[in-house]
Amino acid sequence: MAKTYLVTCGTSCYSHYCKMKGKNHFVKLNELRKELEMTPEEIQADMLQSMTTSVEPVAKLSAELNTLISVGLQEADNVVLFYGNTEEAKVSAKTIEAILLKNSLCESPDLKIVNDLATAKKDLMKGLCELANKLVQKHDEYKEHSDEVIFVVTGGYKAMTAVASVVAMLKGCDTMYLFEHSDVPGNIGVLPLVINEDMIPHNVRPLLAPGKGFKHAELKSNGLSDEQITKWFSKDKETQLYMARPHCLTPVRGRAKTSFMYHRSTC
């Protein structure tokens, strides 16, 4: 059977396109579009044309491609690209998909947008939770039909690398990372991590349901102390209800799956 690579995708492909356009630094797509007097669709088409016809080695076109080629990607392998909800990330992911197909590096890449991962400053925790859930979902989906599921975490925000690495360890998968200016990817390895639910007090555990809010009096009536309320819950600004907040990222284990939940925090 083929291997499956779950890949966090950043904007290095778009950054390379900026260099092709004579820029010596990263330029926001909206700014570049105005300067070149092109629509977003024309920018995407020009980027696809420029990158897929480039005489440069494919591995030099993006950090994600460099890592995949370095770890020995085969055409029959599965590649799933996880990318953020920014214009630069979108065009990068779509261009990487086109390069993989054109060069017969992968038969059918799978693209998964992380809608809540819009910027590094806006709703970062919410976006990271969505990323974690989608990584778990795709891991479970491909595991039964693959020899091995491998996480590739070179691309994307540093926080994406961290979250993807933790998910990989919880799933017992290898994690590949290619340092900048290096040609040899490193395997972060698998640490023996498990989710220890015993660390959550018994009276708190039943209340950690995703999206469920409580009034302060309800939590007190369930036997929670003020210290426990402060540690495990935060008051939502919009609803004024207390939402479960075990450090914002909480592994929740069910009978058949692991998922992560997010709650808006006041801190």
C-alpha cells in the first residue's frame, strides 16, 4: 500500500513567485495584484503558469515540495495539504497541487482549508483547534488504506508545526521537518504521549462538553470550587456564560476518535 503524507502548508510557494516578479521580499498578494494591475484570478493563473513551467528544480519551488521530495514521495502516495484561510496560502496550496500533478509526483492531492486560520493574530487558537481536528480526521480516514501515515510540518506558521507535531505523536506517527537551507529532512520522532484524563477532576470532567456554557451558579451547584472554575472555565464575552477552557486546546477522547475543542477566552 502507499504512504500518506499530511502536510502543513505555508506561503513559501507564493514567496518564490514574488521573487520571480523581481521582489526581494514578501509582498501581500493584494498589493502585488494592484501593482501588476491583475485580478486575483489572473494572479493565480500567472503563478500557476510561472511555477509549473519553471526550469528550476521542483524541490526549490517551495519548502513543502522540497520536504516531500527529500523524504522519497512516490506517485502512488497520498498527499493532503492543510492551508490557512489567506489569499497567499490559498494560491500557494493550489500551485503546489498543480506542480505535484504536472510532475507526476502524486496522482490526486487532497486540499483541506483551515477556515478559522486567517492570520497569525486573529483567532489563532480557534484555527489551531480546527487544524488539529482536520489532521485527526484525515489521519483516521487514510490510516486503514496506507502502509504508513507521516506528518510533514515544514510549512505554515510555527504554531501549525507545533500542533501538527503533537497530533502526530498522539497518533504514533513520524513527523518530518526540513530546516531552512538544509537538504536532509529530520524526523522529530514519536514521543510516548498519552492523554491522561485522570488529571481532570471528576466533578469537572462531565462539564467539558464543546460549546456548552454555564452560569456561575450552575457550576457551583455541580460542586465546583471558585478555584476550579477559574482554572477550567472562562467567561465568554458575548454570552456571559462560563465555557470550558482547559488551556483552550483540549483533547477529548470518545469511543472511536480523538478531537479538540476551542472556547473563546477572555484572556
